[in-house]
Amino acid sequence: MKYKGIVSAVAVTAFTIISVHANSAITYIDGSDGTGVVVLTEDCPLVVEHEDLTFHIDDLPSEYYSSASFFENYNANVTAEYTVYNPTDLNIHAVLAFPFGTLPHYFPDDARQSVNSGKYDVKVNGETISSEVRATYKDNWSDFSLEHDIPLLQDGYMEDAFYDPELPVTEYVWLMETGETNPSCTASAVFHTDEKTRILIEPEESTIYNREEGTYEVGIRAEDRKKVTLYVFGEDTGEPEWSFSKEGDDQAETDAAMTLQSGNEYTLLDFVCRDYDESSGVSVTDWYNAYVTMLKESSGSSYILNEPYRSLENFLMRWYVYELELGPGERLINTVTAPMYPKIDTGYNPPVYTYTYLLSPASTWKEFSSLDIRVETSYEILRSNQGHFEKDGSVYAQSFDHLPEKELEFELCTVTNPKRTNNYGTYILLLLAGGILIPLVLFILLVWLIIRVIRRRKHT
């Protein structure tokens, strides 16, 4: 008898979110979260007897890399070593998925083709095993979720009530001509859609208004020689009629025009593969499924928001998928190593680097016994949300006889006391001034008006 369990070793996730402070300089750059092993089937009997979690941080990343040759020297990774035990009398086949995330902001463009090689390794009892590169869609605004992200890993084309590889897609490309005498025009068109049609419009700055059920108006700021592209998914409703209006006067005449340049027809599969690059290491199936997921997550009830398909590469979370076999009573060591890309807070001088490793997914194992954490680095740990690390030379260590409730997060810096460079004090003073001075001024004005009224009555 063979037990088919599914297990996931979830490890490194990288998201790029940039927050800009008042000095207009980028002061915060998101990196990657690391995640522990997760059991996806409720009845999988595998037990983690112990986990050794080791961070090897020899380098801190730069805020910017001009080329892959410079990035190749960056060296920081995490190794999770699990002692896995099968307490049953069954043969267990475990399929594991290990996401190493979307790429951080500071990842150089010319290194994307080699993202799947070099700094990743999966071993069983010290021997490297084979793994497959997979990819799914991941936006930059939501946290990793087992319930949401794991089901996106599908072996075939994603099934959907609307989107299908053979779904027709019609492309319209117009050239906008306004002339120099119409600098403040708006181009607009009305579209009629239903459950059989979806639309996507470029450029991104276009706006879509819901006029009534099934009818939408698209508005675009007019610019001379601007190209406007419309994609109609499903049944084509025909070429819309464009109109122009000057700002503040819908009745004003203008000689602006929209000229149709081309019209093309595709299947959805051909359409999404126009920018597909086989050397990226992503399969056609995964590329298609990621694109469809992007469309579904950016869709309204009967239209698609402005989500340019060309940005898909920036929203791909890559995974390594591999398999384990455990016989009755068998015990093995599964080791996973992946690069670590921290968040960078340049609001400090010198910058502060935040590393996150998600511990909670390991609660899905049947049992999880103990955990040892080591951070091997020459840099200073400023803070850890798991309490105090014992330091011995260049090694910080902690031990737990249980799985901690909180995710592991710690900060590194080249010094023990970095200085905050943001003007938060100024912001606080302004807020206080707004909360104290404004009411005070209003009160003084009120008193002054009352005094004037009283004086006038006395004179009368």
C-alpha cells in the first residue's frame, strides 16, 4: 500500500514595495521572506523531529546593482535542515514545493535569466536531488498564503468558466492626433460588455467609468501621436466610436482624431505567449496560468482593470518542486538552501536590513518537536522578535523545544546604533502645531470678534 501525502517546503518570498519619504529618496526596499516546511494534507503522518535553521550572511545587498556580474558576488542564504520521520507502516510519497519568491527591487535585470541557478540546493541525506522549476502569479500587495498560492501550482492549463486557451482575443491599436492647438483634450469611448466579454485598455492612466449595467466609458488624456491599445477578450463588441472634448467644455469643437492603425486576432494562449521567453525557465503552462490569474485578480464584474500584460515577469513567484520517498519507520534528513534577500531601510545611516522567516507553516506537520536557529554573520543583530540571541564570536544562536508562535524576524546592521535620517521629528512637530496652534488661532479670532461686537454695541 502506498500513501500519497503532499508536503510543501515553503522558503523564500521576495516582494518589491517602495516607500518614499519627504526628501523624495527611496528609503525602504522590500526583499524576501523565508518560510519553513508545510504539510498540505490534513492527514499526512510525517513528523519533524528537529529543524536546524541556519542563516549564512556574509554580505549585505546593495540598494542597486548595475549588472549581473556585480550581483554574482552577493552571498547570503538560509539553510533549513529537517529531520523527517515516518512513524507509520506505510510507504509515503511526498511532493514538496519550495517558492523562492518574486525578485527583489535590487535584483539586476540582466540576471533574471540565471535566477534559477547557482544559489539553490535540495538534498536528502547529503545527496542532491532533482527538482523542477515552476512559477505562479504573485502580486506585490498581499502576503503569501497557503490557501491561495499553493492551488495556483497546476500541471495543466488552468480551468476557468471564462478564460480558456482557445478564447478569442481581438486587439485594436489607434493613433491619437490632437495637433498643437488642442493641448487639453480628453478622448473617450463607450463600450458595451456582458458575461461573454472582458476588456483591457492601455495606456495605464486611462480611467473606466461604469455608466450603467454592461456599459462603460473609457477616458484618456489626449496627447498628440499617442498610441491607444484595446484588447477584447471573448465576443468582440466591435470597434467603438471615439469622441474628444476640451477640459471644462464638453460642447467645444476640436479637430482631434483617433485613427485605427491595426486590428489583430489571437487565441488567448497565443496572446499571452507573445512576450514569453523560453530561457526564463518558466514553462508555457505556468506562464499561461500566471497570466490568467493576473487577469482574474484584476477583474471587475465585466471588465478588466488596467493591468498591462507586459508586467507579468515582475509578478512571477518561482518555485522548485521535488519529491521524497519514506518507507515504514524511515528517517531522513531533508536540507533546503536558498538565497536571502532582506528588506533595506535606508532611512537609517548606515542602512538597516530586515530578514523574515515564516515559522507558522510548520504547524501543519503532524508533529514538530524542536528548533535551533543560528545566524552566522559578522554584522550586528539590532533586534529580534523572538527574544535574545546568545552571541559567540560571529554566531548568534537560539533554541526552542517547540514551534514559536510568531514568525522569525531580525534586523542586521554594520553598527549597533544606526542613526535615523528621516525627519520624523519635523512631522511630529507639524502635527502638534496643527493640533494646537490652529485651535489656538481660531480661539483668539473668536475672542477678538466678540470684543469688537461688544465695543460696537457700547458705541451705539
